Amino acid sequence: MYSNKLTQLDWDSQFFGYPVARIMFDHNGGSLAEETFREISGSNYRLVYLYAPSDDDELNRVITGKGGKLFDNKVLFVKQPEPHSQFINQIRDYGCEKPDVKLIELSLEAGLFSRFRLDYNFVNGEFERLYTRWITDSVSGLIAFKVIVAVSGNDVIGVTTIGEKNGCADIGLVAVDRNHTGKGIGYDMIRFADDVAYVMKYDRITVITQMQNTAACRLYKKCNFVPENITNVYHYWQ
């Protein structure tokens, strides 16, 4: 992943149906921002994601001044995996090869604070299609090695996906049925995922959420995750 370099995103471009690119600014990006926006203006990209360190005030001011819209304060939480064995709720592997209607519904709930839902420039159902694809590819094993669910009787009331990213176990989608909140379901699922990472001998387990998602931030801290960095994510449309 290159820093301070405009990079075309082939998957996003094909999936959304228009050219999409990304630039990952580091703390040296401020001196390159003006040149970067000239490059963007001369390109055919419809949408560019701009990532910037949250503590680089000057860079963030430049991006905002150029018309970048902030949609995410992305928080990376990390911890060393630990074993767990006591769970209040019933947690098990999702045993099907395709997501059912309930699992898709929960996956959309997981995206409540997603920048793809909050940005009204997405007008072609991009959010719904993206998160449906996310859970579909997770269940199939393409982007996750395990999908766990919380169940009550025959009903699925929570879901968490677990994959690998940068050599670490990584928690992807996390959602609890809104009619079953406050029962420790999220807490049990995250600890279950932590145990999976421990059994598989990963050195680290990570999860990303939005700073605006205060409930998720509290949950991860309760499960002994600590925030490692915060990245501002902007969308620039043209």
C-alpha cells in the first residue's frame, strides 16, 4: 500500500460502475496535497478516497479546503489474543454456504455508521450492495475464515466475521439484532473471536470501527482492545 500516491481501485471501480481511486496520505502528505489534487482534477476518477492521519491538522485543512468531505474517523483497535470459555449467550459457527435474509439484514445493521451509507452521493444502492457482498464473500470463505452467530432458539440474533489482514486475525462485520441489545451478545461474540485467534496462534487481533460509533468503541475497550491509531477518511467527488 503506497503512501501519498494516487492509486486506482479496480475492484471498487468495477463494483460501483465508475472510476474510483484512493490516496493514503502519511505525515509527509501535506507538502504533496496541492499536487495531488491537481492530479485528481486531471483524471477521470469519479470518486477518490483520501486517508489522512487525524493529528495532521494542516493536511486535514487542505483536504477540506479542496472539497474533501469527512465521513469517517477510523479507529484501529488491537490486542494480543486471549483464551475465553465462559459465554452467557449461545455462540456458534454459521453453518451455511450462503447468507440467509436475516444475516444480510444484520450485515446492513453493521454498517449503520459506514461512510458508504452516510455519503448521499451514493445513489445506486452502493451501501446495500457492498455490505451484502461483504457478508456473502465472508460466508463463502473468500474474505473470512470464520463467521460466527449468536442464536436464541432458532433465531440468529448476532453475527461476527473473522478473517486475516496484514498477518493478524481481523474482526470484520459485527452486528446484534436491535431487539436483543443489552444482553452481552456483542461482548460474547468479540470474546469468542478473540479465543479463535488465540487457538489459531495469532499474535494480534485487530478490529476497525468509526469513532462516531461510541457503542462499538466501548465494547472493544471492554474486551481489552486498545486504540492504536485514528485515520480520517474523506470522499472527493468530481
